[in-house]
Amino acid sequence: MNNIATFIPWRKVWVGLFFIVLPFSNKAQESVLDAYIKEGLESNILIQKSHLSLENAIYALRSARHNYIPTLNFEGLYTTAEGGRSYEIPVGDYLNPLLNTVNDFLGPGTVVPLENERINFLPKNYYDAKVRLSVPILNMDIIHNNRIHEKQLTVNKHEIEIFSRELVKEIKTTYYQYLTATKAIEIYDYTIELAQESKRINERLVDVGTGVYAYVLRAETEIEQAKSKRRAAELQAQTIRMYFNALLNRELDAEIIIEESDEIIPIIDKSTISIAGREELMSLEQAIAIREDLVRMNKQIYLPRLNGFVDLGSQAEEMRFDKESLYYMVGLQLTIPIFNGTKNNIAVKRSVNEVEMAKLHKEDVTQKLKVAVNKSYNEVLIHQSNYEASLKQLEMAQTYHRLIDKGYASGVNTYIETVDARTQLSTAKIAVNLNYYQLLEALAKLERETAAYPIPVIQ
């Protein structure tokens, strides 16, 4: 009869305190998992979407920094008008008496009298075309906006890291669930094999007249029950496989590599777990800093803004372009806010309140994260205890099955006892398998709560 160790590898559990080193699984599993995690981080659709959002944040920061750079623009203006205000220049009234005197001396018609000139304020057929170079000299809003965009870029990086950690946890826990289901299939196959062997033996005993046909029927029932459970485990494995492949953005029916070994699961010292590495807290710190920048920016609303400009262009009427129409202009534009009602005071008060709200939110999140990490740690202890207990139960079930099987062969024990022994053995094997991978899942969740997995740093 096959030894149980061929189906459930023995995992020795050390009782002691070790510093947490995650990921903790065996080297073979670790290498497979690391490959899957790397594939997921590179190909997951939501990760790709997050990287596009990060690129937009980078572009926004570059755009904010470009506000320091001088701008060069071409500006053109064309207008034409009739009527409106005008100014009369009495040229004729002033000069015609003198011109009449000239005509008296030199003869009539020598000099033509002048008409008074009327000049409209609105130009007719007028253009102004220029190239303007503008440069900000003093503008605190530009400085604050750059700082805000830099912090927002950091927040976007943390968001990718947060989602990456969630993805790592999902990949690990789903992988362990898949191993649980596939191992259950192997256990049910072994159970079916034992029941079929028992059926063959009882059929031979019935043929020679020393067996009981009811035992054959009982064996058939046991086989069908094991097949039903195997089918359920097979369907569960298919569902888990599709979800796992979806996480990696692969074909849903792609095969999953399974590798195992007998490595020791460490006992975790509670003093080594911490939430200090959680990106959520870092993002909240940046959110507070952004709101503090907004407070400073609102308080500095009354600081002057100074811009410089240089114009090179041409302006004239009747679309004339010559040396006289060309011009240049150099200037400074100073803006000093004096009064805007109470709008700015209200904005300052609102931004101060938002800083306090962000601080309270961070405090609330910190408390929840502490509760979550302690809950995860306790779940590890529970599953570790369950796993140790199931190992002992498996050892007893294996011994019991071996004794009953020998007793039945020698006629000491009944067939019902052999069925009960097989049932206990199968149940114990499934319990060990389930508790082992549940422990691995619990450790993966604790790894997530403590941000222990080494996520690649986003530059």
C-alpha cells in the first residue's frame, strides 16, 4: 500500500521565533511564483493603465516646469472703422491768413489755401503685427504649482506600488488555491484507487463463496462518492486557473506550472511586523504636503507678479510696410492684488481645514492598517496551529489505516472498519493539504499588510 508521504510531503514546523523573511515559500515554488509575479506586474491590464496615469502625471510636471521658460508668440491685429470720435486740427484757420498775404504779394493763386484736417480716433485699414517674447520674473504660483505636481507624481508612483502589492497577493493566494485543488484531485484519485482495489478483492471473495456482496456495493458507493468529490475539485481548479491566468493577462486555459519541496515554514515574531512600509501612509503624507502648499499659495495671493516682454513688429494704415512702420517695445508688467473681497480669506480657511481633514484621514487609515496587520498575524497563528494539528491527525490516521488494513487481511477487523479507516485517511490528507496552503495564503496576506514583498522601485 502506498505511503501517504507520496501525496502529502511532510513539512516540519519549527517552534521558535524567527525574523520574518518574506516571501517565505520553498525555493522551487518561490522561483515559479517569482516568474508569475514578474509576468503579472509586466502584463496585468490594470497595471498598464496605472503606468499610463503615471506618464500623464510626468507630463503634467514637465508642463508646470515649462512655465519658467520664456514664450515667443506672433500676434497680429487688423482693424478698419468709419465714424466715431474724431479730432479736428485747424490747420487752415491758422495758416490761411498767412497764405493770403503771400498771394497778395505774389499774385492770386500762388499758394492754395489749406483745409482744416479731421482725424478719427478709430483707425481705418490699420494693422499691427508683432512677435512678443514674454518671460515670468516673479510669480509664486508657478513655484507652488511645480511643488504640487512633484508631490502628485510621487502619489501616482505610490498608487502603482499599492496596486502591485495587491496583485502580488492575489497571484500568490490564487496560486496556493490552485495547488490545494490539484492536490485534492490527487488525493481523491488515491482514494478511488484504494476503493477499486477493495472492490476487486471483495468481488473475488464473492466469486469463491466466502465474501459478502454488500461489501462490493459499499465499495462501489465509496468509489462514486470519491469521483463526485474529485469532479468538484477539478471544476474548482479550472475556475481558479482561469482567474489566475486573467491576473497575468494570459489565455484563460493556459497551464499553470506546479512545483513543491519540503521547506520549513518560519514562525513569525510579532515584534518584526510593521506598517511603516505601507505606500498608503506615504501617499497620505504627500496629500497633506500638497494641501499645505495650497495654504501657502493662498496666503501669498497679495505678493506681486512681475513679467517682462519684448515686442518686435510693424504697424501702419493702408497695409503700409516700410522703415517707418517698424518698431520695438520693451516693458515690464507688474500686478499687485489689492482687494478681492473676502474670497482669498475664505480660500485660506478652506485649505487649512483640508489640511486638518487629511491629517485626520491619515490617522484613521493608520489605525485601520494596524488592526489589519494584527488580524493577519493572528490568522497566521490560527492556520499554523491548524496545520500542526492536521499533521498529527494525519499521522494517527495513517497508522490506524495500516493497522485496520492488516487486521482485515487477517480476518480480525470488518470491512466497515476498513472503509472508515480509508475515509479518515482521505479526510486527514485533505485537511493537511488544505491547512498547509491556507497557512501559505495567510502568510501572503500578512506579507501584503506589512508591505514586505520587494516591489520594483518606480523611477
